[in-house]
Amino acid sequence: MATARPDRHTQRYDRQLRLWNTSGQAALEHARILIVGASGLSGQILKNLVLPGLGGFTVLDDALVTARDIGTNFFLQAGESEGKPYATELARLVAELNPGVAHAGHVESPSALLARDPAFFTQFSLIVCVRQPRNVQERVADLGWHHTPPIPVFCAQTSGFQGVFHVSVRELGIVETHPDSLVDLRLTRPFPELAEFAAKFDLETSDSLQRSHIPYVVLLLRALHDWKEAHGTLPTTASRAEFLAFLRARRPEGDSENFDEAHAALAQHVWRPLQSPAVPPNVAGMLDDVQAKEVSEKVRRRLTQTPPFWLLVAALRAYVAQEHTLPLSGALPDMKATSETYVALQHVYVSKARRDLDTFLACLDTVLAKAHLSRDAAGLGDDQVRTFVKHAAHLRLVRGRRLAQQRTDPDAGAMAMAFADPVNPVTVQYLIAFFAADTFYEVHARYPTEWADEAALVQLAYRYADDTHLNLGDDDRDKLRAACVELIRGARLDLASTAAYLGGVVAQEVIKVITVQYLPLDNTCIYDGIAEAIGSIRL
């Protein structure tokens, strides 16, 4: 039987469809991004967004292309781009990588546009400020933070072989976190149909072929049942060794691959669930969040502004209150069994998952009915709801910090730990050096690029450490001084190698936020190209 050939769109984006599925690709293709500042780093960020199919982008800058720019930006053309507006040239040339991506260049000073028309910035899905002064970065980040819905803002800058970028995201509810596995076998909390299925097997059969094909799910369920019958409770940490001996005693002679699978599954499907609540702490925290609690109490006028994520969480809260556990995903791993037995076991899990989905939908409809909303009106499609239910045990809520707050009120403890990292190369000193360089710019209207600037820059770095109550030892202060020297040596140059590496990292994090998949950076990343090291820290 012939199979239909994938369409051109699927063929073109096949690799990323495997990473973030059709929902993520659709989100990327609907996104419109603003790049504030044209540079080599801007080009590398855009390259990694345009190739996978970004919907569109605009570059904002009033600079003209210089010969130096052509030497550091792969995308500019010698003899053609020089003297032209950098924003329009970069947008035009990067867009050649993917003709399906909308693009524009806006030739105006970012600071002037912020003063003249701040609403210009709020028409985009996400904003990336590249190599911009601190006042521009923080003003743009505040616009995004206070907008409804919030607009994520990234801020990146480089100097020579070093770079840093910050992420300012007010709130992001992530459903598809892409855990290692969605399998939940419910061995320690079996539902009736699963227990009945396991009870039908004859574990003492003399047929060695039949016995060797009993699914390990059944072996573990029966062992746990018999242990509880004998001891009055499921095994505990203290009785773990005894239970292992109890399980080994049931192992027959000959082919026992299914018992090997049962032993291998203990850590994930028995010991971990026994030590964990039915609802994981990260999910329980969301269910108790004021956003979830208030959804059912809000009047229609306010509920219509509630993001779909919180409507789903409110429905999950109602589901857990009724069922005392999360919906089953229905996923089942491979295991040694006959085809007939495996299909029958799969049917047990899938049927339960379908019933749980129906129960969840009833809870969701109840939540929406209180506000006289339908699923369509709330923006909740069938696929979106099914995906939420399937990933219910792995939800994550990201609540970030304002960009200005990351600088003025950082987590001094996290910074101290970063200085004391005994395993990885230390990079946090460059973060402080970049902060000091921004302050230097505010005082002198230029960045520190001359050796005569060293003393002033080092003093600003030390003062920042003191003001944020970061107690640095002599070794740490030496690292910080060396970082300041390196930034001066870098002379605020936008090196192609640094831009290429950091541009890829920034684009990767941008895609995570746009697609609302995987776990994004929280909230600062520092790159040291000399040590070939990269570190992250939550300020």
C-alpha cells in the first residue's frame, strides 16, 4: 500500500517538527519578533530563527553600515552594503535564507522611538535588544513586562570574546516540557481495571513460554499486592531489600527476561512513586496558586482575560479534588509479552486515559460555564486540551524577574555560589564586569575601550559587588579585575566567533519561549570564549 508523500512544508521543516511538533512550528510561524540594534550578533540570532521558519521580524536601528561592520558581520556585502541603513540591509540579507519569512527594517534611533511611540514595541510577540545601552534595555523590558499579555524581552551584548544575555519573562505556563518519559504505570496506585487485568494471570503455570511472556507490569502488580497482603502495607525504604528478595524468590528457572525488566522498572515505577505524592509538588503549587483558585470566582468580565493555561489549571484543580490524582497519560513502554497480551494491556491504559480525559473535559466545561464561555471562545482547541491532560504531571510555571530588578536586587547567594563553583570554569565575574561597563557608559557616554579606563571600570565593578552585599575574597576580586581588563581588551568589538556561538544560544532560548516548550533559561547566561565556558544563573 502506497503512503502519501509529506507536503513541502513538512519536508522543509522535518527536523524541527521532530523537536517541537506541529504546535510548536505553528507558534514559531505566527511569531513576530523585534530586534533592537543591528550587529553581527543580531544577524546570528536572526539566522537561527529565520531558518526554522519564524513568521516575521523587524530590525530597529538608525546606524549606517561601516567598513568595520562588514568585517564583523557575515551577512553584509562588501562594496554594496556600506553607507546604507544597517537595519534594512541586515533584514534584507538575512531574509534571503528563507523567502517565506516576512521582514522589515525600521531606520530610527531606539531611544528616540521609545520616547516618540512606545506602542511600536508592543505589537511584537517577543523583543531582543542587542548591544543596547542599559536605559534602552530596561525601558523596553518594562514595556514588555507591564503589557497585557506580557511580552518576553531578551537583552544580549558582547565585547570581544565575552558575552552575556538576560531574559525578562513575567510568566510562562509550559505544558510540553519534554520529559524523558510520559509513562505512568500506576503500579503503587492501581485503578480497578488494571488490578483486574493483573489478577487474571497464572504466575505458577508450568508453561515456560507463557510464563516468560507475562508482562513485567503484571509481575510487579502481583508482587506488590501479595506483599501488602502479607505485611499490611506497601514496601518502604526500610524494607526495600526484603522486597527485592521477595521478588527474586518468584523468579523461575530458564528464560526470565520479563523479571529482568521488572527489576529494572523498580526505581522509576515503584520506589519513586512510593516516595512521592499523587500530585507532584510543582503541579500542586500551581493548583494552589491564586490564579487557579480565583478563576472559578471571577466574574465574566475578568475571566475573559484569563490566559488559557490558567483555565486548564483551574479545571485540573477541580479534577484532582474529585479524583485525588492526575489524569493518566495512557503511554505504555515496550516490554516482553505476546502481541495479544501487550495489546490487551495497552487497551487497559488507553481506556483509562480516555475516561480521565472525559472527566477532565467535564471539569473544564464546568469552569467555563460559570463565565458563560465555550472552549472556542476561551481559545481551547481539542488538541491543546488533550496535550495538557497528557502532560499534566510535568507542567511547569516560570515566573521571572524584571530586567532592572535582576541588576539592582540580584540573588547574592547564587552569585557567591557561582564564584565558588569547584567543577565548572567560573564566568560570573564577566556578568559584573558588563554591569560595570554599562554604568561606565552612563557616566562617560562611551564604553570602556582604552587601557586608561581600567581603574575606573574595576572600581565600578567592586562597588557593584559591595552594593549588592556580595562578599568577595581576594581570589574573587582578582577574577573580577581580570574580567574588567578582558572587557577593555575586547574594546566592545562584535567578534564573529562570539556572535555565532552566543547568537545560537540566544535563538535557542527564544524558540523555547515562543513555542512554550522545554524549560527556558532562568534568567541570565554568561559566555567566556577564552575559556570556552558558558554558565547560567538566576539573579
